[in-house]
Amino acid sequence: MNCRSFALAALLIACAGVAAAGDVTGKISFSGNAPKPARIMMNADPVCVKQHKTPVVGEEVVVNTNGTLKNVLVYVKEGLGSRKFDPPAGKLEFEQKGCQYTPHVLGIQVGQELEIVNGDPTLHNVHSLSKENAQFNVAQPKQGMKLTKKFDKPEVFKVKCEVHTWMGAYIGVFSHPYFAVTSDDGSFKLKNLPAGDYTIEAWHEKYGTQTMKVRVAAAGAATADFKFEGK
């Protein structure tokens, strides 16, 4: 095979790889009665109080103005088989700011670095309640302190601060890059999934999980809309 033929073959293989992938998109709608967000009282630490000009409420259930849910973790649960995925090179940031965790729900890949930052001029500590991964409970007494962690196994777990008991967030660890967290419009996109049949799962800290079967066609797309209901 000459150089030109080899280059053409490589291009055809690359194009075939792109053509054999599609996106899964959807939204997480909400119906029923949403619980009234509880006000967070930060009086135990004057530093926390000073950083907020308006009352702060919890993020356990956040219903968007368009009737969708924020902070829902959506991911491929089944269908990838034995495929292996390298972790991204860049770090993800998980910040303690205004005596709250930002973001409230975060997805990360196995082996990817998570940089935990204390953005407040007060003492925080970060306590993971992980079961599959090694737990850690680390103090960050000074503003600007950073801690870098990696996770070895998939799971969703809670993180809390022992100093400020109202602080809580969730981290989802996955062995693949096909996950997303819904934001202010309740939508999500899982990009470039290889063609095939999948089980997609949506996780919410209060309302639990729902699953849905989807088929991703080559160079096609699939839709996975979920609905959670308040009591």
C-alpha cells in the first residue's frame, strides 16, 4: 500500500468511527408539590453570614422555572461492555465558597483529578462518605488551600463539612465519560456514545433513581426524558 492509499484508509476508518456514534439528549421534568426549600442558618460562623446579602436556602430539591429539576446526575448505567476509557487530563474544581459546596452535584471520571479548594476565610473540612473509594476527612483552615484527590471505583457518595453541618454535596464517579448534571434548564446531553443499546439512569438525592432503555444509531441521536414527582 502506498502512502496515499494508507492515508485514505486511515481517513475512512476515522470517519467510520465518528459515524458510529450519536448523542443522547433529554430533560428531567418535575410534577407534583415541591418541598419548600429550608433556610440555612449560618449564625454559628459570622464569616459565613457576612458573605450573603440575602437568605440562603438548601439545594436538596431545586425546581427550575420551566418545571424541570436541577442537580440530577444522568449517566450510562449499562451497555458499554468491556470498553476502557482514559481519564481526562484536566482537573475538576470543587469549591467551598460562601460556606457552601460548588457545585452541589458533580460528576467525575475514575482517575481524573479533583481539586478541592477552600474559597472562604474560615475553617472548612472535607469529609467524604464514600464506600467503594477510600474515605478522607481533611481540614482546610486557610483560604486558598487546595487538596487534590482521585477516585478508583465508580459510586455516588456524599461529601460534608464537620465544621458547618449544613454543608453537603454529592460526587458521582464513573468509569466512562458519559455522564452529565442538569442545570437551570433541566436538560442534559451524553455526547458521542458508540452505536448500541444502553440503559440510562437518572439519580436525584431525594427522589432516587429512574432508568430508561435507549438505542443509539450510527450517526444518530436518542432521547431520554425523565419525570420525577413530588409527594
